[in-house]
Amino acid sequence: MRLTTIFLVLLANLACVFCHAQEIAAKKRVLVLTDIENEPDDTQSLIRFLTYSNQWDVEGLVATTSVHQKNKIAVSKIKEIVGAYGKVRQNLLLHEKGYPETAYLLGITKAGYPEFGMNALGKGKDSEGSDWIISVVDKKDDRPVWIPVWGGANCLAQALWKVSTTRSPEDLKKFIAKIRVYSISDQDDTGPWLRKTFPDLFFVASPGYHAAGAYHYATWSGISGDKFHGRFSGADFEIVDNPWLDENVRNHGPLGAEYPFTKFLMEGDTPSFLGLIDNGLNDAEKPNFGGWGGRYEFYTPRTQKWFYEPETRPLWTDAVDEVAGKDGSFQTSNKATIWRWRSAFQNDFAARMDWTIKSYKEANHPPVAVLKHTNLLTAKSGETVKLSAEGSNDPDGNTLSYQWIYYAEPGSYPGKEPLVFNTNTAIIAVFTAPKVSKPETVHIVLAVTDNGKPALTRYQRVIVTVYPD
């Protein structure tokens, strides 16, 4: 073999390694804590989670307790659902690469300590799950570890307690800096303890406990709580109700067959990972930007009657969006930050369930939303701003439609009147930068939707910084 040929082969191999490294770096590390078997919704959420598991480096599935299941854990149920996933994994791989092997997922399925809340904290209360959390966070990997908490948080609390009592303050700080928590309310009393004891811990939550009514006020209930817990109007309830789930999920092969009948509300835990899906809209490090998992702002909430105790520091917590509901009437609530995207994320899940049983040609796949310009633009008050989605495409050759959404709440511009987009073709939108007295940001979301079945949507977000003229 000539030296030139050898050199080219080496370059090609290096390029492959570099591309693979970039692909790994782009994935989020995720470790789930679940009180699965306390009610059907954890099983439901795990099934959806597994259909997206190729998008992340899944590093743990840990069975825990909660106020709803105080003294037992259900590792066997996690393994049962992973087993069903194993029966459809090869079909999922026909549609996208990267789905983890069944044996791997079974190997990272761990048991927490089978006691409630703070009773599972302290000397002698280490568990397979808490030790696993420590080992995952300790890996030589600069990426943060996202920890969706579907039940009680005591397994994470024990891990942090152990690290705090065995390491220097500097090492503890480094450990905490790698963790990102999204907790579905407080399903045990360790959530408030974590926030108070580790004030630098990245924490997303609607604080409070079930018996005092916390779930009624929580952002996450926007996933499907229209008639239970959340008790709100405006969203399309049909697409989160059992008949829709029968048609689009339960009759879809071995994995769909494991999806239980909704007893209270569909998938109450799912918002904890919806914002981790790579859809062009979500930015998990910026919960105030809003996405499929809802929108949260960073502040110290005032004490409510459903809190375990007063909050002592800022956290990412409830924020409000104003959204036109199904009937065209505007609704203003924290739940709306999730249900505004309901059609898109339900269709997306339906498509993923199709992937478990259908060939590539029979199923639909997400479009690719493209901006012809950067995501960050600047303009002066009164200037014309041109936005372009030229280059957007669809892997199935479907026809695309385009929507330009002024997302007022994440921006700093205080004006409530919607921006007016002039569109000759939907691909290009033009608007006039609003009048400002100081630099302000305006968020505009491009939503590109195909006409496949189900119709799928992907996004790009443009942030325009407007300066005074």
C-alpha cells in the first residue's frame, strides 16, 4: 500500500472518530429515578422514554419509593418493560440508529433503598441505586447528568449525603455542578432537603406534596391533567385520553401491549424528559426558554400551603404562558407552557410507536427545520427583519408547512401585542423590530410540520436582540 493511500485511510479513520466523538458529545446523559408500580403512569412514561432512548446516553434506571409506595420498590417492573423494548429494538433501528442494547439497559437497572423519604437517608442507608448515581456522576465525562425524578428523591439525597460527608467542600461542589434535576413535585420529603442543603443544585420543580393539593397547581399536570389534578381547559383532551392511546399506542406490538390503561392522568412523569428531546425547540439548560417539558423561571417561590416547608433559595419553578386554546380562547397558566405543544409531542410519540412495528417506508419521520441565517440576530427599532426557513426538508419527501410563532414570554421585550409577520411564502417571514428604550430580546419559533401520518413537527428558535434606534 502506498504511503499516500495509508495517509488517506488514516485521515478517514480520524474523521470517523471525530464524528463519533461529536455525536457522543451531543447526547445528554440521563439517569431516571422511578417509583414504578405505584400507579400506571410510571410504566406509561417508561415506554415513551424507551422509544427516545437513542437520543440520550441512558446511564441508569433506578427503582425508588415515594409517598404513594413507601416501603417497596419494583425493579422487576422496569426489567419487564425493558424486555418488551428488546422485542422491538431491531425494528426501531430501521428508523434511527443508536438504540441501546437490551442487556445494557438491564445492567443499569438498579434498586434504591425501600424506605420512605428521609428515613432512607444517612449512615447505613446506601443502596445499589445511590451508589450507582455516585459512580455515574463521577465518570470522566464533562457532560452533566440529567436526573428526571418520577417518584421520591431519597436515592439522590442519599448519594449527595454520602458525597457531602466523605469529600472536601471543593469536590462536593464539583459533584453538584454535574447534576441537573427535574422533579415531578415532591413525592417525598427529601426534595425540600436537597434544595435547602445544596443551594447550588440545578433543580426544576413545582414544590409541594400530594396530600395538600400540590399536584393541582403543578406545571407538569399540563401533560394531561385537564380533568384530573390540573383541572384546566383549552387543550385537546382527546389526544391524551384512553381511546387515542388504544389506537396509537396499545395496539402497537409487544411494547405497546405493555402500556397500561390510564387510571388518573396519562404520563404525569413524562414532562421531566420531554425537554431533553432533540427537536430544535428545547434547550434543557435554559428552562425559561420553554419547550415540550414546559417553561420555568428562576426565583424563590413564596410559601404555599401545599409546600412541605418554605423554600430557602431560588430554583427553576412555575412560570406562565398565554396560549390560544382549542376553541380559540386564550388561557393563561403554568400548565399551558406544556399543553401548548401537546399535538406535536403526542404525534411524535405515535410515530415512534409506529417505528416499533412498521418498516421505514410505512412510517413517518421528522422533518428537518433549517434557518438560512444564524439563530441569533440583531436589529434596531423600526428595522425590517427577514427570517428564512429555506433549506428545510423532509426525509420521506412529504410536503412541509411553516409557522412563525412569536413566543413572547421567554424574551425580555415587555410588549404583549403579537408581532405581525408578513409572508409572501410561508418559508420567508418579515416583521418590523418593535420600539424599545433599551436592548430587548424577542424569541421567534419556526415550526416546520410535514403532512405525513401522523404529522410531525421540528423547530428552530431565533432570538432577535433589538436595540433603540
